[in-house]
Amino acid sequence: MPDETKIELRKVSDLIWEIPKTGGMRVPGRIFCSERLFESIKADKSPEQVANVAHLPGIVSYSLAMPDMHWGYGFPIGGVAATDIAEGGVVSPGGVGYDINCGIRLATTDLKLADVKDKIETMVHALFANVPCGVGSTGGIGKLSQAEEKKMLVKGAEWVVENGFGKAEDMERTEEGGRLRGADPEAVSERALKRGSDEVGTLGSGNHFLELDVVDTIYDAQAAAAFGLAEGQLVLQIHSGSRGLGHQVCDDYIRIMNQAAQKYGIHVPDRELCCAPVNSPEAQRYLAAMACAANYAWANRQAMLHLAEQALLRVLKASPKALGMRQVYDVCHNIAKLEDHTVGGQTKKLCVHRKGATRAFPPGHPDVPAAYRAIGQPVLIPGDMGRCSYVLVGTQKAMEESWGTTCHGAGRTLSRTQAIKQGRGRNIQKEMAAKGIFVRSKGRETLAEEMSEAYKDVSDVVEVMHQLGITRKVARLRPVGVMKG
């Protein structure tokens, strides 16, 4: 519980709470949440982290947090902050996190659930056999030489497609085209390269998943049609990130940034917010390494989509044309990017940290794929494995209120330890089956960690952003088959 004598939360409106600027805070804190979610947000120290982030040099407007916020490393998960580069703005690894470019990829099929309902269990078994998962999982597309791995760190998803895993058109429907510019493999340590050499095309563990869903509700017919979504359709979601390589990059640069903060005389209330001015050599090297990890994650999800498609084709004994798998979009939610935004009527270059938060650009924005530019950017928001997920669309309001950003998921309410304790004596797999959801996982403990009760209801989270007009609901997806590490 945050010390309420230190952290004051003022209600600005039904969906906005503010932490007034006090002490060394350079800007106020602002939290988007409903009364329904407020108690869970107060239950940990994440509001205190919002206030701490407001101390960062160069931060503009607000230290923001989304309704799925919870305690994280340095920044809260669900935290967003933009720093003005020209005014000494900093970049902080704690504002990106350990799983750099953890994100979501969504692909549609031409299958209707009604036609393949009796094959869902077989499909999940096939996906489980073809896409390696679990702690330390390896071997998705084989072990890479260091030379090839470095090429992949620069090219991202493009390298995977060039090597026969996936389709070129997928990159057109991936944030940044699946390749963040500025990547320099020489900024990545030998240890990180070693950890990443054989993990491309692997799911990992924890909250990462591969999921078969049915589109069960359409809210915006025009946007749904543009995204290729229809009621009753079977779709595939992949949630994973940069695996061991990204974790090591973060670990390496936290040490470097702690020294840099002292070097540049930066004082922040939490050492986990260690940072350096964006224009400094340390920050530039971190951004180059972070871009490599981001590209690794896009390559990883690109490879997994290909492996998943191959598994489904074998089960269904179908041609690629009959399956009709087509990527809708791929978004990341742990990243720092240099972007142009309007501040006080002027266009400024900002370093936008999105930690457990998703980009949500509006119609007409040049960074939205041409196929969706008239509608806006698809925004993919996964829920827990027992309830639902959402497809949203970005709006102009997001640019005005949150640096073109929205929530990223449901947000935990129980720690993994608490969830395991609560799950003792229960058969989560059986409980899921009773809901019509077939689940395959590496271990029973993972299912306990990831049970629905460990998370907020993603519908409540999404509704906040919908009511604020920051993102609009397009479609709801209901899980029917889930694969966990």
C-alpha cells in the first residue's frame, strides 16, 4: 500500500486521477482508471512509481499510467513518459523493461470455429509440438552463427522472411515494419548474443502464450472489415518478446546507466530509474542495443507465426490458400522510441517510453500501414487465458492525451507466488476445459501463475480507454485453445 501521506491521488474526472507535483517532481502524475479498478491500483506501490518517474530530467506534460498498471522495475508496468531531447531529456532502461519489445501478433484465418471445433485440441497439440516453449526453450529455427545473429539483429523480421520463414507482406503489417532503425550489434554483449543464438522461434514462459481465438463480438464494423475480422472466425495470437537476449541487454545497460547517472549528476528517487541524456554516448549505445533486442523480438514472432501456420496446415491437411492465414498486425509494448509530438503548439522530438503500454496512432498518421491509414492503427490487447482479448483502433485523442499510447493487457493483481498458493489443490486445466478452452502447458505451476484470478478483467481496462476516446473497441476475441510455456 502506498504511503498516502506521500502520494496524494486527486480525482480529476470519473476516469482520470492525478498526483500533484510535489518535491522534486518536474510534472504531475496522471493515472487513467475507473472507480472499479482504483482499489487494485492503490493496493501496490505503483502510484508511488508514477510519482518517481515524474522526477526524470526532460519529462514533459505528465508521468502517465494506464488502467492495467501494477508494480514494475523502476517504471510501473503500464507506465508512459516522454522526455524532450532538446531539453536534456533522458532514456531509462527501467522505462522499457527486461523483456524488450514483448508484444502481440494477430493473424486471421479463413476458418470458422463452427467448422473446426472438433479439431481444436489436435491443433493445440500440433502447435505445442512445433513451437518450442517453456523456460530456456530453444531450437525454433535452429542455432544461428554469430554472424547470422548479428544480421538478424539489424534486419529483424526481414531477416526471417529472407530465410524462408514467413511472408514479406507480414512486415507491412508490423510496427516499424518489423525493423527498428539504429540497431548496432556491436552494442550487444557477448553474453547476450550467446543467450539469443538458439531462441529465435521460441515462446518462452510466464505470461507468454500462443492462442487460438474466435471473434465473438464486433463493435466497429468498418474497422473490423478493414482489419479482416468477422464474427465466428478463428484467429491466432502470439505473445512473446526478445527472450534471453533482451533480458541480458537490459541487465547490461542498467549497470552502465547507474554509472552514467552519477557521471551526469542525475538524481532520481529510485536507483531503478537510472538514466542518461538521450544525446549522451551511454544512451545512444543503449538505444542501439535496445533496437537490436526489439528486432530480435519481431524476428522471434515472425518465425513463430510461420511455425504455427505449418502446424495448422498439417493438422487440417489444407493448402495455405484454404487456411488463408493473414497477419492483421504486430505491436510491441516494452520500448523507447524517438518520435515527433506536439508540445505547447510546437513539434518536438521526444523519447517516448512505453513500459507495458501499446502504441495507438490515429487515422492519417504516416507510421500507420497504408492498408489501415484511413482507419487508424490496429491495437492488440490480450487478456487472461480464461476470459477474452480485444482488438482496438488508435485515435487522435491518444495523440493529445497519451503520446499516442494506450493500455497493453489485463494487468496482474496477484504475484506469481500468490497465484500458485491460491491454485493449490485445483486443476486449472480441467476448469478451463469446462469453459470450452483446451490448454496445453509445460507445467501445472505455469497454469496456476496464469489463472484468470491473477489478473484484472481486461474488459474493465479496455472500457476505460474506450470511454476516454484514446482507443475505440473494434472486436472481442474469446480463447478456445491456449498454449503456455
